[in-house]
Amino acid sequence: MTATPTMTGQPDNSAGASGNKTSRATNPKIDKFIDQVDQLPPSPRLLIKLMELFEQPDQEIGEVVQLITYDPSYTAEILKQCNSVYFAGAEPVQDVSEAVARLGFAELHKIVTARFASQAILRPGHNSFVEGLWTHSAAVAVAAGVLAEPFEASALTAFTAGLLHEIGKVIMITADEASYVQAVQTSGIFKRPIYVTEKELFGFDHAEVGACLLQRWKLPPPIVVSVFHHHQLAGSEPCERLVAIIFLANVLAHHTGETFATVPKTLPGAAGAMDRLQTTQEKVFGMLPAMREALKKARALTRPPGGV
């Protein structure tokens, strides 16, 4: 019998799902499975520290600059993005302090998250598979960020959860490629959700694997819970609003071809998420233009080294 991961949570007094929550995703079988991966993606220490700083009411730019300058690769990426067509001023920036001031904390967070996520998702091998995951994850991150604001959730937390929601698939294909390819093929042949065939072959699915990994990395509990529940709304309290946003963003990305360029006839399976957000399909479709515009910017922002 397969052990079932437990997700428990205790609400705090903050609004929505952006406050501190206590959650747990535990499953010894999944932990053992993750340990089969020879080279796990690196722990996102800089991202976690930045998220902690951004949650503080009085954010000090000096602390943020100091954190970034410890990592030359992030320093170079931030300077490159700041001097790109989307952010460039009259004169190019030459130091991190000026770059942070020009970008602002929100864009800085997205750049750091995107760089980490690209390193985690675009692993060596499985090129077409992981590139597809990357395209989808970037679209979900954008949709989640747009959806978050009118529903009083943290756009930064939603963006991060959206970008990392498929990380479990990367671990699964890396740990056991033959079995995972079989799961994908079975899903396609019988027109069944991939998480169903994953459960049948492995005893757990990519959402559970991703949540266990993110908890191991000590990412904030709302992000862990959102990844765990991005195919299943039930039991997501007290993070149900953020979970509904990620769930809905995932459905939107799938049914618009990851472009938000067309209005789908319907959003299969999304009624529960829209009920939780107290919104309608028409209102969600009304946000598609904003998602398209945000995606143009995000495609450049989240393009990893090599131009994928």
C-alpha cells in the first residue's frame, strides 16, 4: 500500500494565502524516489532569502543588493535584464544597486525566480519534454500573477508557485525515465490526465513529488501547498485562494495554447476554482488581454541562457 502524503495547515490572521502558514508534505517513499536523482537542482537559497525580505514592511534596498552581490551569476542576469529593451533607461546601469532601484522589488523577484526555475526545469537531456514544461510553466506563472491581484493574493507568491508547479515532472523523468515515458504515453493513448497514470505506475503523482521537493528546499508553505494541490482543490485550506488561482491559471494556459491569444469556449474542470474565487468565466476571460501583455514581457524575462 502506498503511503499518502499529508498536508496540514493552520491559518494565521493574514488575508488570503500570502501570510505565514504551517504546512507539511511528507512521504518517505517520495523522499526515497527524489534521492534517486544523481544531481538535484540546487536549493534556491537566494530566492528564499529575498522572499523573506520582500515580506517585511520596511524593505531595505541595501540588504537586497548585498544578498544579490554574493552570487555573480545572478548579478550578471539582473544587470542584463535591467539593460534590456523592457527596462533600459537613457543610460545603461553598471551596478546592482542602481539596477535594483530601476527594476523595483517585484521585477527583481521575477528575474531571480525565473533564473532559478530555468536551472531547475531545463535539466540536461529530455530536451523537448522540459522545454515544453518551461513554456507551460512560464504561462501559468504569468496568468497566476495577473489573477492574484483582483483576488487579493500575493502576485509574487502566485508567480513563483506557477513557475514551479511542474517541477515534480522533471524529477520523475530524471529519476525513472522509462516508467515516466510509459506514463506519458498511456495518458495520451487513453486520453487520461497524466497525474492519474502517474499514480497508477508510481503510487504518487508529480504534484506530490514537487511539493515534497519544495518543502525540502524550505520554500514558503503557501507555495508548497499550491504545488501539491494544483490538480486537486479539496483539502487546500487555509491556502485555498492561492491554490484556486494556480489551478485556474493552469487550466487557462492549457486551453489557450500557452499564449492567451484565443478565448476558449469553456474551461473544463475550473468551476470549483472560480467558485472559490467568487468569479465567473466571463470575468476571467476579460483578463486574457492583460495576460497576453504580461506574457510578452515574461517571455524575455524567463528566457534561460541558450535562448529556449
